[in-house]
Amino acid sequence: MAARPKAANRYYNGPPSDHFDGTLFFNPGGQPPARFADLLKWQFNGQRSKWPATNPSPFPQAKPPARVEGAGLTVTMVGHSTLLVQTAGLNILTDPVWSLRASPFSFVGPKRVNVPGIALADLPPIDLVLVSHNHYDHLDIATLKQLKARHDPLVMTPLGNDVLIVGAVPGMRLSAHDWGDRVDIGGVAVHVEPAHHWSARGTRDRRMALWAGFVIETPAGRIYFAGDTGFHNGINYRLMAHKHGGFRFAILPIGAYEPRWFMASQHQNPQEAVQGMTLCNAAYAAGCHWGTFQLTDEPIDEPARKLDEALEAEGLPRERFRALRPGEVWDVP
């Protein structure tokens, strides 16, 4: 648990580092989030695509097995950046959001257009939850409360997010870490790694909690969950390859990228995601962060189409990088 924060930062109080100035976190050599004036310019640009009110997945809700043992690796898409990863007898959830809206309010804000790919009641026992940062489409308090009541999992998250979670979900088992930290859990090792992004729950806590990706070392191979990230000239992908050697599987964001003048520094597009897959030496990848909540301007189906085009342009088979849809199950080779 993080030390009790000072008034200047309500979530974290620690020594300065190459990505923390003593009050706020930042992306080394990168870009901060856009200014409020830029946000208004984007919101009134008139270029937002119209999404359908509902966009059912072609896959039915999945009913996962209790466990996947040994070298098996089964991944099930729930929606947006929520995936169930089953391997080595462990059940892991990434950025779990089962709520109808990715918002601080139940009546307004981005509304999901497809039902979760697994009903909450059909989840197998959840051992570990990875929360990459505190934006509402990634850290959902209502879902964490239900997971606490049903499964009591361990939640791993970057610095500062533990203070936010424990205040809303008393008794939740939490493990908060800085970039570069390693934690051994149930026969696997989890590394907390850099991402190029930012954080905020409101207008007065911007960059007070850290954001991150995760690498999971398992007997079945290494898994990379990049969290939410801009491409950042491929710096973090090259770092992952250098540090970890390569991956059996990667979960990489492919959506919420238009307009590029506003989103490029914080959200990669499908072409950049394909570059990222090759730079980090991932054998297979799943595309997430698309098709469930409308956050940006691109059409609902464009990320999947652009992903296929990017793979074709690079001469890579489509089966290596799949834009997963809710309820889709992938037994990763």
C-alpha cells in the first residue's frame, strides 16, 4: 500500500524519479495529455462518427472452464480492454469493466454497445486482476466491488491507484507498484512496465496516479498486456523485447485513436499496434480497446479493418493478430 499522500497529490507520496517529479507522474521523453482548449477544439470538430446504439457480437457469451492447466493458454474477450487470461492454473482479468457506462455517472457517459463476453456470474474463480490506470474505461469501481464479493482476487496496479481503490472497495487485496517492479504470484512473475499515457478521475487529479503495462511470466510463456498507450516511437516496445526477449502472446490496444492530432500521443492506431507486435517480438496478439465504448471519432468497425490492412501491408498473416470481439475465445498456439 502506498504511503499516505500529501495534499499536493491525493494518491501518492514518494521520492522523485525519472517519471515522477515529486508531485505528478510523466512520460520520460514523451508528451503530456492535451490542454483543455484542445479538448474543446476536438469535441466541437463535427467529425465524430455515429455508432449504432447496439452492436451485438457475433459470438455468444462464453462459459469458461474453471482452470486451464500446464502450457495451455486460453484468452476470452469480455469487451474493450477486459480479457480473461487462463494459463498455468491461474485466472487473470485485465482492466475489468462490466458496467453499462465508462463514466463516473450511471446515467451519462460512454455506453457499452454490446453485452460483456462473459456474464459476471459465469466467471471462473479469479485469482489476479491487473488494473493499468484509473480512467473510467479501465478502472471500474462497481465491477471491482463485485469481484471482491465473489472472488476476493489480488489486484495489481501502478502507484497511487491503490489509494483510490481501497477507499471505494474496503478490504480489497491490493498490490501497488512502480515501473520495473516484479512480483511473484502463484508460480508466475508479474512485471510492471512503462506505458505512454496519463491518468485522471476528475479535473483536479490529473497525473497523480501512475499508468502501466504488465508482463506475466508463466510456464506457458510470456504474456504482455500493454495497457492503454501511445506508440511513443516504439520506445517501450523495444524495451520489452530487450528486457524480456519476446512473447508468446500480447494484448495491444487498437482503438480510440482519431483524430490523430489529439490522440496520437496517448492512443496508438492499428498500424502502430502491428509495429508494436513486431518490435516486442510477440508471436501472437489480440487487439483490444475498440468496439465497446465510443470514446473517439473513428467508426466502430474501422480498427478491425485497419488492423487487417496493416497486417497485409507488412506481409503478416491475419491469424497472428486478431481484433477480438466479446465472447470470442482464443486457444493461443
